[in-house]
Amino acid sequence: MNFKPPNTAMVLLMGHLFVGAIGCAEMKESEITQIKDLPPLPDKITPESLPRSDNRSPQDITIALVGEVRGEIEPCGCPTLPFGGFERRTTQLGRLADTGPTPIFHIDAGDLLLKGFATERADNMARRAKETLELSLLAGVELWVPGPSDLIALPANQIKTVRAPPRISATWTNSEGKLLFPPFSVLKKEGVQIGVIGLSAEPPSDSGVVMRPAVDAINDALTQLPENLDLVIAVGSINDQDIADIRDQVSGISAFFTTRGDSYDDPSPADGKAAIVEIPDRGRYLQVAHIRLGSSPDAPLMLHPDPPTWRARLAGVRKNQEDTLQDEGRGRNLGLINTIPLSSELDQEGVIATHVEKYKKETLKQAAKSAETIDPHTPTYGSSGTCVNCHSNEFARWTLTGHAKAWMVLVERNETQNPECVGCHTTAFGKPGGLGELTAGNIRKFKGVQCEVCHGPMAGHPQDGRVTATSISEKTCLPCHDEANSPKFEFESYLARASCQGGRPQIIAQPTE
């Protein structure tokens, strides 16, 4: 027999185990008592431990949800995982439909229209908002619950004038207390009816819109819903703490579906209360609720404690699970939440892709027109080729930053004609006197994130004393370095790396509101 000496890692592991054994042997009696006094672990939730209510004939349905899409009409290549897009969502919905005859209800929980939190020209915001609504309709969204940022992109009175938007549900009122939209909707499909109450969050202060207290809005809506429903849910962009408080104050709701809030939380467990299910943002995932209705429409949706078993059933792997679910689902509304990434394997040319390409071409034409529209009283752009004449040291430092190389990212990804990308990888795209038509000469002049992205339009400086540099603040960066497309952005460290000054520049504090 050949003997192999133990390696170093094994020797260290054995040593730790030996020392640990000695430590246990020498443990004081008081320490052992403390361990005994620890609270017991909570009982594991099993299908048998879930409460039951009125028993009804079982019915399977699927609810597919998105939220906080924020104008992302197609995947952005900047994040590590460039998921999302209306076309991919449509492909995934088609796959869900192919798995069986279960009715699928497609709902948007709000904050759909405003791209990031960037400040754009009002006409561009409205144009993108209307495009996003039209794409939502093409993707099969049956109900949209507008969120607060939607009112920034498109005021309530304009939302009503959009041609054929998805059905809207919201509990906002005007200053006189009159509801602006229906507070609930009844969605019907294949003999199934679900009531959806649209929960509206606090609107922007200057919108002229008033939020009804959610508890009052829910209770009023419940009295108006028809009696022959199969399920009652509430949907909206409500933050974590508020939705938990609302759930504790109302009854008659089976589940609450909300946007993700400050961070994404896993769905609430099966504890006899109405489920709270958060929806990932930016439309990069489709949040799918597979629901087996077996009780009254307001019986709490109980998330099944054994997801693998149910997923196997959905995939047709374990058909014998049907008998098990028949028993588990008796007198219960059971649910399984599937968070499906909308990845590149869902890419498929179709009606939506054609629609998006048309929108892009129109955007490029509008950018070219805007760049040629120059107001003699408004500063325009000179490009870094002008700045270098006096600021050669700063220009040299800038050439070493990622900002200087931003255009090459688009070259490598073949996105140099995509207006969804060009705006953040060039300077002054679509702005008066800036980058308009994407010709070789214009690109050569404005490619990369140059001086004037941070310092503002500087054409005429220093001869024209009215032209001065804009102070840099975090707000300067956020139009491109938003949470979705630059998730690791941290203002001070990023600015130190990107600065043309070298080292750590002076930080301009943002004014408090």
C-alpha cells in the first residue's frame, strides 16, 4: 500500500477539530445552561399545517406581474445581467401559455413610464411615456396601476388621453375628492374572474393629485366588488412597512402584490395572513404567481412550503403530485411564486421588436432636429476639442478615465446607432448645439463622456463671460448612473476616479429640499 502524507489543509482541519473538542470538554456549566436556555427553532411549515377555509372546486390560474419598469423598453447592456425588455417578456408569456390551458392575467404594478429619475425635456418624457404604454398594450398588459413617478412623465389628465392604454386602476383623487380612475377592475378570462384593487402611493407634491388612505380605499372598493369573484387581490407601488401595516388593518384581500421598495424581499410565508409578494424592478424579471384556488376569493393566499414539488408538477415531471395537491388545496388558496429572468435566450423578433426599431429611428431623427435648433441666448456645446486648448493637463487626465472610453463600449457591442445607449456614451446627444445626426464627423467631435457632460455647455468660454461651468453634484451623474444601469455607483468614489483634476476633487453638496 502506498502511503500519501496528509496535505496542509487537512492537518489544519484536524488541529481545529482537536482544539474544538478540548474546548467542548472544558466548557463551563454556566455556558451549557445558556445554550439550554436558547429559544427553540420555529416549527417548520408543512402543507398539513396550513389552515383551511371554505372549500370550493379547484381552479388553476396564473398571474404574471411586472413593476417599476421605468421606461426600460429593451435590455441595457451596462449591468452585469442585462435582462428585460418587452420582446422577451412577450416570449416568456407565450411559453407560459404553452404549458397548459390555465388562464394568465398580466398586470403592471406601476412606476412604468419615467426612465430612471433623469430630467429630460418634457416633450421627450411624454413621447417615451406614450411609447411605453403602447408597448405594454402590445405585450398583453391587462391592467396598469400607475405609480407616483408615472405622474411626472405623464400627468393624470394626459394619461386619460393616451390612445388605447391598458386598463387603469388607481385610488387617487383630484383636489375635490373625485376619483381620477376606477379604484378596482374585474379581469375575466376563461370563466375565471379576479377583482384587482389598485393601491396608489403618495403622488408628487406638485401633481394636483391626492392620495386616499389605502385602508379607506380598500374597504370602499370591497363593498363595490361583485360577489361572484374567484379571487380578490390588491396591487400597487406601496413601500414595505406601509403594505405590512395595511395588511394588518384590512380583511377581504387574498394577496398584496407590490413593487420592490428599497430592496427586494422574498414573498411572505404561509402564515394564515394574506401573502405579500414584491415584484423585481425594471421589467428584468417576470414575477409569476401560479395559484390553485380552492377556497373563497378573500381567503389568504398561502405560499406552498414545498416549491420543488409544485415546480415538478408544473413541468409535468411528477404527475402523481396532482393527487397530493388535491388534498393540500382543499379549502385553501395555494400559491407558488416563480421569479423568471428575461434573459437573451428569450430574444425573438416579432411585432414588439419592429415597433421598438421604429421608435428608435424616430428618436434619432428628433435628436438631429433638436441639435440644429439653437437659441442665441442659450449656451451650446464646444466639445473637448475646444477645451483642450486651455486645459491640456485636465484633458490628458480625462483620457485615462472610463468616461473617455465610453464610446468604444458601444463599438464593441455594435450599439453605435442605438439611441437608448448613445445618450450616456456621448456628449450632448439631442441637445441644442450638441450631437445630432450620427455622422462620422459628429461622432468624432462628441464621442465619449466629455467635459461638458459634467460642467455644462461651454461654447464661447472664456471670451463670453456669461458662460460659466456648472458645479458638479450627484444629480449631475444620476441621469446615466442610475440604480438600474450603474448599480454600484457611489458618487464620491466614482467622481474621484473620473475627475479630470486628478486625485479627489471638491464635492459640491446638493441643496436640501
